[in-house]
Amino acid sequence: MTRFLPGILAMAAIVVASNVLVQFVIGDWLTWGAFTYPLAFLVTDVMNRVYGPAAARRVVLAGFVVGVACSLVAAGLQATTLRIALASGTAFLVAQLVDIAVFDRLRDGRWWRAPLASTLIGSALDTALFFGIAFSAALPADINTGWANEAVPLLGQGPVTRLWVSLAVADWLVKLCLALLALVPFRLIVRNLLRQRHES
């Protein structure tokens, strides 16, 4: 289990940072959390490639428990923040476990296929679940985040929609871009870890 500790710590740090940063909006169409959360898919995919799906699931579950515990301690008992933590936890678990399953299914293809496909599918699922649970007006209004339901142009330019919808679309687009960029560190980290395992 100690060889998985760096992955668990990285995952927990990503969950905590993303839960905090998703509450800070850049302009009217993006949150800072959009830049940190996609790193969770990188960690999951590296663990999956190097140690296998069972190890990746352990890292996801351990990172999830530590990350959510830290987020809840930081949140106190504020209904809005608790709802964000619940949305984050649900979206994280479902998206990461789907990512692991898709990656494992595509593991024997070209090196980039499994991490790219699993991250794209997991990211889309994560975005839909997180923003739907955290900010959707269909949920009880008494714990709804007021700022998230303001009317704004989609991505600052398009038709008028709720702020949380614009944030979700922007978040998903950033995740798509970062999924492509993450292929470079994925390749380098996996190659380095596999070399270390062969040498030990």
C-alpha cells in the first residue's frame, strides 16, 4: 500500500483544492476548479497503467475519503458548501470508477487511446453530475447557491442562460483541452515508474 501513497496523497490534494477552487469564478464563465480537477484523471490513469485497475480503485477510494473528509471539515455545516461537497464526491466517485473501467477495456490499444478515451468519458460524466447536483435550480431552493442561478450569456458570448450552465460548459471544454495536454505527462510518468519497477 505504501507504493500507492503518492497517488493517494495527490488524489486527496486534488479533491480538496478542486472543492475550494470551484467556488471562485473567473469572469462569468469558468471556475478555478476547472484547472485542478482534471489532474485526478491523470493520477487515476497512471495508477491504472502501472499497477492495474484494482490499485487504481484503491487510490481513488482512499483519495476520495481523505479529500472529502478534509473538504467537510473545511466546510463546516453550511448547506451550500455541504451540497458542493456532496456533488463533488458523487461526481468524483462515479467518474473515476467509469474512467478505470474504460481505461482497462482499452488498455491493450495504442498507448494514448486508453487515457484519452477514459478521461473524455469520465470528464463529461463528472461535469454533468457535479454541476447538476451542486447548482441545478431543480434542487431545493433553500440550499441553492444564489450566484450560480444568475442569468448570463453562455461562455460570455452566447444566448442567456443560468451561470451554472455556462460554468458547466466551460468546465467541460477545459477538461477536454487538459485531457489532450495530460497525455504528455502521462507518457513520461508511466515510462519512469515502469522503469523504476523493472530496476527494483
